Amino acid sequence: MGWVSAGGYEVALDDGKVVCRNAAGRRLKSVPPKIADDPAVVGLRQLVEWLERHERQCLADVERWMVRSLPVPFAVLARVWPDPAWQAALRDTVVTGADGVVAGFLRDADPERGLGLVDLDGDTVRITPGLVRLPHPVLLDDLEDLREFAVEIGVEQRAQQLFREVWHRPAAPDTEAASVEDYAGGAFKELRFLHGRATQLGYRVRGGHAVCSVLEDGRGVEARVWVGDYDGYAETETGPLVFTDTAGRALKLGQVGPVAWSEGMRMAAALYAGRDIEDEERAA
């Protein structure tokens, strides 16, 4: 992006920041206060804010595709790939074929040449699938081997896929049980602290529950953890993890799929991790 005149100076964007130079062309350490309200400076700062929001939204969309197991049309990826924000969010994500077998790490998406991937032999290959699948890591076989290989070839994922925390559902869960107590009982001095933690982690709070929505095998499932209601300054603690369908009907643990289980446990563990440790130590 070129330089724009602003009150006797020139301003531009450099690596996401507004920079300034004087009439002699010397770069200044900061934008002078006297031109802070110049339309050119204000416009560039608003553009920076928009770009930051755009980057966050692109990353959130890619992670939602993964968590909800949503296949993405190849044409969509090819269309958005030239955008640096989309490319950064998608680059190096693991792509699988229709059979669920890993095809490789995503490095390019071109409407004419197809997807560019680094396969598990370290070779660059091209494929042109109708739908692109970005699987949740709990569905990937040999996840630890994939993580090691990713480190070896210098993979850096912005989307939390390979290095996302995963919880595997027990091979033989109590099919009649309706809740998981592993992360219940995490004490918080004030309810608003727990609500704030849930929001900060990206979860909605509804009806006294932190909620994580997952679409798995075409079925909507909600993981819920009780975080409290009413007085924001009252003490509260995390409740058990439960699962419901989209109508709010409780599901037995045997009805919960691997992605919903992993994401529900991830939410419950993250909420519990913010509990008041000092009170626990004193009690001990």
C-alpha cells in the first residue's frame, strides 16, 4: 500500500500498523498527535481494525468447519485463498479424502490446478476434490504420529487442529449415565468471574449454562456445563457436563459422538482450570 498525504506528512500501513514519514521522507517513530484526527490517519486505523476483525472471523470460520465436520466446496476454498487472512487460517490444515484417510497438509488452492498438498511422504501433490474435508483431530488415526511429522516438516497451523486438546470417549461408557462429573465442583468466588471466563474462551452462556454446539453426522448436539445464574457477585462452582439435542432433550452418554464428547470435555476442563486454587489449598 502506498503513502497517503496527511497534513504535511505521509502515512501508510506497514505490517498492520499506521506509519508516518515527514516531508523529507524520514520515517518517524510514531504518528504525530497533530494529525491523529486527519481523515487519512483515521481511515487507515479503521482499516487496521477491520482487517483484525476479518482475520479473527476467518480463523473462527475455519475452526467451525472443523468442529462441525462441515465439508467445504473446493470452489469456495479456491475463491478465498488469494485473501491473506483466509490463506493464513487455512494453510497447513490437514485434509482428508471422502474415505477419511489423510491426503496431506494444505498449501495451495488454485481453481485451475486444484489443491496443493504436502502428503505424508513429504511430497507436493495436486488433487481436485469436489468437497474438501478438514477433520476434527479426534477423528484422525495416528494423531501423535501426525503431530510429530508436522513438527518435522515445519507445519505451523493457525487453526487449532492437530494440536487441539482432544478427549477420547471411553471405549465402554456407562450408556445409561447422563452426565460427566470429572470437572464439576470448580469453585469461583463470584459468578461473574466464571461467566467472564466462559465468554473469554468463546462459549455462549445461556440459562445459567456455558454451551458448546457441535454438528456431528448431520445431528446437532449441545454440550452444557452449569456455571450459575442470578447474582453475579455470589459464589458459584462448575456443574457436571451434560449433552442435549437441539430441542434441549438430555442425551445419554452412549448417544454422544466422539467430536461432541471431545469438545464438551475440552470446554468443561477449560472452565474448571480457572477455579479458585487458593481456596482448595487452604481446604487441603
